Amino acid sequence: MTAPFPGFSIKTAASFPLSESFIVDLLPHIDNLAELKVTLFTLWAIRQREGSARYLLLRDFAAHAEFYASLGESPEDVLRTAVEDACGRGTLISVPVPLNGVDELILFVNDDAGRAAAGQVRAGRWQSVAGAHPVEILPPRPTLYSLYEQNIGALTPMIRDELLAAEKEYPASWIEEAMRLAVTSNKRNWRYVRAILNRWQKEGKQNETAPRSVAETDQRLWEDLSDFIVK
């Protein structure tokens, strides 16, 4: 028999918040001790991570030897079953990612931040990195509207309509890159962006990789702009 727990003390241990909904809405329905242990461990451990996209891997549970051993004689099997139960209940979210040729589960808490991060991973917005946390989740891609406001200017109803039309005509990556080129050329207006897109559409975007002077590029783009102005 283990020694009695000595009691909580705010002077000797840090604490972490536990949502009221955990006690009221979730706890009464968890009837498996392993699932409860894994859920509580995840809620605690994931808050020890830095950044907005916080996650755990199954190996992170094994790194805490005493907790891992408490899961029973076959802790790996018990852990996987408990994770499946917690994900099936909706407490946690799991997303498989290929790491070193093997699919590993990334675990998120099913809250606003966790759902957003899981969506990024499912959309392929992540990259493998070296270190103890091998998955770097990339920030959400900004909308074309926010990109325009950040790089070009105020978003008027007319410009909004132009962006909507451009989204249907060109890949989003083209529009983003064209805006960046406009900023680099210090031509912060939508007509210049539209001229870049028109040039890529007519000549093929790959042609833009050929080296060209800034003056030559501006001349070709302003020729396109004159077409828009006449129209």
C-alpha cells in the first residue's frame, strides 16, 4: 500500500484550471478509470506546452514513468484504448501524422484552440521539425480580405467584390503572391495586383521566375494596367 497523500498546498505545487463543464457535464459519464486518468493527465500536460497550438503524442505519456506504470500491466494497450474512448466521447481530438515513416497520433483537447489546431493538421498545415516536439503546426492562412487590408489598403465594398471575382478566377496562392509583389514594388493598389494576375494568366506563371529588372517588370505590368483602365 502506498503512503497516504499528504494533501494539497499552493505553496509547494502549481495548479491548473479545470473547467466547470468537466465536473458537471463530463465527469458523471466517464465510467472507466483509465480514460479518466488519461483525460486528466492530458488536460494538465497540454497546458505545460508553449504556444497556441498545443498537443501531446502518445510517447509523452510514457515519459512520465510513474503515471504510465499506473495504467496497468500493458500500459501501451490501456493508453490507446483510453485515448480512443476519450476521443469517442469528444473530450480529446486525435489526428494521425506521418513521422519517420510511421503514423503517430497527435492529441488535442477539444476546445477552441484544439479544434483550430487539429483543423490545421488535417489541412496539411504542419511540418516536421527536430526535437522533443516533432510537429510544428503552422498558423492559419489569412483570408484574402485580411491580406488585402494588411498589405494594400482599406477594404471597400467595390474591392470586396473584386476579391470575390478574383477568387473564382485565380488560385488563392496566386493572389497572395501578387499582393506581396505589389508591396515589394511599392505599388500598393488593387489594379497593380490585378495586372500581375492577368500577366500570369496570359503568359503562364512559371515565366515570372525568369530574371527581369524592376523597370522592365513595371513596364509590362503598367501596359496591362492601361488595358484595365481603357476597359
